[in-house]
Amino acid sequence: MPSDSTETDGYVLTHTMFRIKDPERSLVFYRDVLGFRLVTRLDFDAARFSLYFLQPRGHADQADGSLADTFSRAGLLELTHNWGTEADDTEMHSGNTDPKGFGHICVAVPDIEAACARFDRLGVTFQKRLGEGGMKEIAFIRDPDGYWIEIVQPDLMPGLVGDNRR
């Protein structure tokens, strides 16, 4: 049921969090493969974990790295590293395995064919390549911890989804 209340004005979805095992490996992936930049790093020595907040490099409105900015800015990715998990052989739960829950994040690119060719050159793991499955105009890649990242080209979406908006 839609709400006309103004009580939630100013609410912002600021970030999505992934747990990671190896910060260097993940930071290299998100920086070099997807063009994100590190905005803020927070280390919690007593609790033995670190938070890495990333933003797509192409944002016109760049984050300034302050805590107020980090926790009010829309569209950040938070990578959480619990110290010592590097040697843990358990896999991260991507949400696309049972039990199902969280599924993926999505990154829009201006030219999906060029982006996918670049991902191939970089040795990125594909979950679903262009041309596969029922939605042939999108791809899914996997980050170093197995999280799925949907890759879309915005101007192809009307042909893909049609007029399914309600």
C-alpha cells in the first residue's frame, strides 16, 4: 500500500554489504574490473574487522570520505572483511544458492558487448554470458567471493522487458 506520508522524506538506501575474505583481491576486482573507487576505509581493531566503502568512479557527485557523507550517500558498496577469514575454506553465501535470499547487484555499462569482451580479457568468471538463457541482452559475472553482478546496457532494457511496468 503506497504511503503519502512525508515522515520518510530524507530516507536513503546508502549501501549494500558483501562479506569478503581477501580485501586486496576484492578491491582490485572492484577497482580494475568495474571501475569503483575506495571512498572510506574503517578499521575496527578491537572487533577485528574492516569496512571498505566503494563508489563507481563515474559518479559526477564524488563522495568526500567523511563519515557523515559515507553514511548518507546513496549507491555505495560496502565490503566487510572479518580478519582471519582469509584462511577459512568455507565459501561465502552468494544468495543464489540454497537457501535463497539476496540475489545480486547490478552495474550498468554503456556498451555491454565491449564490457563483456573486456571481462573476458581480464579473466573474470561469467555466471551467464550474453546470448545465453532467456534474457540474452544481459550478463552476470562473479566477484572473487562468488557474488553475482548483473551487467546491463540501459538502452537495451526496453526491448528486453517490454512494457511490464505497473
